[in-house]
Amino acid sequence: MRSFGTDREGAMAVRLSDPWLEELRMRSSLEEIVSEYVPLKQKGRRYWGCCPFHNEKTPSFSVDTEAQLFYCFGCHKGGTVIQFVMDIEHMPFMEAVEFLAERAHMEMPKDSGARNSALRAEERERLYEANRFAARYFHRLLWQEEGADALKYFYGRGLNDSDIRRFGLGASPKDWTGLTNALKAEGYTEGDITRIDLAVAREGRVSDRFHDRAMFPIIDAKGHVLGFGARTMGGGEPKYLNTADTPVFNKRHNLYGLNWAKAERAIGHLVLVEGYMDTLSLRKAGVQGVVATLGTALTPEQARLMRRFTGEVWISYDGDPPGQKAALRALSILDEADIATKVIDYPKGMDPDDFIRANGRAGFDALPKYPGTDYRLLRAKDGLDLDTQAGMTAYATAACDILRGVRSPIELENYLRRLVNETGYDKDVLMRQINAGALQPARNAQPRRIAPQKQVEPVSANESALLTMLSLGRIPATLLAEDDFTEGDAREWARALIDGESPARLLEGIGDEGRRARAMQALNYEPIPEDREGALHMAEDCIAALRHERMEARARQIESEIARAEGAEKRELYAQLEQIYQAMDA
């Protein structure tokens, strides 16, 4: 059995050498690079300008050419040239390093473990180019007879020729081999083509993945064509078909329209929609910052991606009940990502595409845009008769549950005043409800005595999944190391299971009722893959996520230390921070 306590993080990530990074920083003039984004004026050894990371009129952003560090005295952002590129271009560490290395004509170390390291950089570029070729192929086909149905569809959705060219739209062929044959003629193999889901192998034959569909290219913030969304023209199913996950595309980690939204970050927010045409119709009307999920509900990964570009998201979902429920789910995910939110409230039965085509930009600007808490309170009234005591009590109870999540005391006070006026309940009663149990529907009803219920603080989902798979024998004990578990109980239970203790014996040995309930929760994560291969993949994902969380926590600690440090100590802390960013991207 592998010894408990092996350092997995060192084994999982190949580090760029300190001398190589130092040479990269020396060959990358911070003042020159910053000047491409910010007009600078020299005063002494520093250059000064208005900060690109927050709005200001008096310059407080400085570049110290001697120390090769930037710092804003207003928003307190600072760091090396690598950190500046990460912040200004919204790049992860390794992409920023690659950006600077290319600029400085430095060759990346071959074992650098660049992002998406399952593929060598040149292999990724080859697959990106295959997708780009496909996008051009689909676009050319749109203007030919074979693309007439798709062109008619786009015209019918209010787009003109200029819009279609601007958005790079296209049509897939009506036969089953047109794109495959064209890619082969360019030198791509069937393996290349199926690898990025432009074709599929069926019964010994390779045929196009997309057949007789209107095509929407999905492009990332760096301009790479990642894959496609496709709408059927011939009535086939499914109505919408997206590229499956490939070595260069994962629908949970990307957004449609981000390539345009990146250049519009000055507006200070993103507008999140659910469909391709919602995105294009809003953009055609002049709405900026519009992005869409890719055929799935909003994911935590997409929320974190948006957080790299903005601190505020406007949720712009359909005005029907499913759209409203989806908006509430999206609010929770965006809250977890620490993103401020507003929800655009469309008239019932209208989606963003319908509304903008009927009412234009002026109508869109006039729509109610509720802060997240306000929207939750609005939806809490749905289906309730507020003219009855029971309805008002149900609303007040739901509202208190919502207000329990408000962090700011001032905001909470404002919401409580409003709720007092709406419901007639006394503020103290509402405050007790926020901190305790359910309101009673009648003033004279005697409250039932309810035994206090112990709150079980759950083990994190990733640790719970690992413990469950370990207890079920789905993954080998040798896969895990002590550092995979940061929480005390989870680490203790993992050690016991790795040492061969059965789950039953483990639970029996826990005397405290609360801890035993917590262990039960930790050992019952759902769903768990039935097959060993699926469990191994899931375990690797969980381990990677936990490792990322640990490094994020360490990065936050170092950032707080940087705020108090000076001189050489501050430079050393920035170097440590860069090492953590590098490991996070490996």
C-alpha cells in the first residue's frame, strides 16, 4: 500500500524553473507592456497612469521599473508582468506565460505542463485549425444552393447578410460526407476529424456529425474555434445539437459569445442568456456583453469563467415558469462564485429573442432588472393568495428564508422594512424567523414544542465522493494520499478506510451522534459511477478540484501577506503567488 502522506501535488504538476521565469520577466518590459493598455507618464523612477482595473480620474496606478512591479494605490492590484497580463487579459497563469514567452521569443520548456496538457501545443493548434476550416466551410456553404434552408432560417430570425457574416454563421451539407471529405483533402485524418466531433464512426464508416443544420461556431476569448452549435433544418432530432466534449472543447467550461464580450468588458457586466439566437438578436440590437450557456443549465465552471471578465451578471432568461426557475438556479450558482447579479424580468411567454425583435433596444433598456434578492422575493409570491392570512404567512416565511442569505446588515435592514410594510409582521418577529423556525399562521395558535435538531455541517462534495468510492471499493486505496483531504474528519475517516477498516466498523466507532451523522452523509455521496473506469475518472476530478481549492486558499493567504509586506519580502511573496498560479494551471 502506498504510504499515507505522499506529496501528490509535486508529482501532479511539473514546475517551470525559477531561472527560466526570471529570464522571462527580465526580457518582458513591464513599462512597455503596460503602455499598450494605459497611457503612462514618468515621475521619478515610477510611471503613472489611470488604473485599467477600476474607474478613476486621478492616476493612482504606478509601474516601478526598478523593481519591475505594478501597483494601484486605489484598488490595490499589483504584481509582476505575468500578473499584469493575467489580470488585463483574463488569462490563467500558464497562458500568460506562453503569451509573454512568444512575445520575448523564448521557447517554452518542453515539460512545462501547459494548460490543457493532455495535448501538445502543436496538436491543439492542429485541432483548432480543423475547426476553423470547418467554420469557413459551413459559412461558404450557406451562400450556395445547399445552404438555402439555413439562410432562409437566419433571415426569418431577423438577421441580414451583414449580421450573418459578422457572426460567422453557416450551414452543414445535406449529404453525410461533405465536410469529412473536405477535411481529408486538407490533410486531416479520420482520427483528427472524429476526435473533435466533426465526424462520427458508424458501422465501419466515417460520416459528418452535422447534417442539414444551421451552424453557430463556438469561439473562445482567444479566438479559437472550439466547436459548433447546430439547429436542424429538416425536422430531425435533436432540434439542437452541440459538439460533444473533445480535447479542445468542454461545454461546461465555455460560453457562446465570449469572443465578442471580451472586448466589451468596459460596460461592467455580462448579460447571460440561454440560446444562440437570444445572443445574436440582443447583439444585433446593440446590447453588449451577451453570452450564452451551451445547451445545459449554467454550471459552476461557467460562473467562474464569467468571474474572470466581470463582477456582475444580468440573467436574461425566458419569461415563462421554466425560465424563472432556471434564473433562480443560476442565481445560486453565481452567488457561489461571488458575482453580483440582476435578473431581467421579461413579460410572460416571451424570450429575449422575441422581445428584442418586437420592442428593440429601448424596450430592453426599460425592462425591470431586479437585484438577485429582489427577484427571489418576487418569485416567492408566485402561486400565493396574499389576500389571505395563510398566503401572507407563507410568503413571509419564504421571504425570511431568502433574507437569511443577505450578508450586509444595511441591506438586511432595508429588506426588513419593506417586508414589515408588505406583511404586517413586526420586525422583531421577522428577525426571529430569520434566525429560527417557522411562523405560525394564526396569532392565537399555540406553538408546538419541537425538539432542537442538530445541524450537520456536511463534508465537501468532493471529499464525500472520494470517501464513498473508497468505502465501496470502486477506487484503490493507493490512489489517495493524506493531502487529498483537508478537512479533519474526512482525513481521519479516509485513513481508517485505507487501513482496511470497514465502513460499518468506522461508523460504530464514532460515539458522538453529530459526527456519526456527518460520517453517514460523507459515505453516501450520489451518484457514483458503477464501473471502475468511471469511478477513477470521477476520483481524479475530485482530487484535482480539492487540490485547486487548497491552492486558492494559499493564494488568498499570500495576497493578505502582500498587503502588509514591503520591498524584497513583497517581491518574494509575489514569486510564491506566481508559483501557485502555475501549479493551479498545470
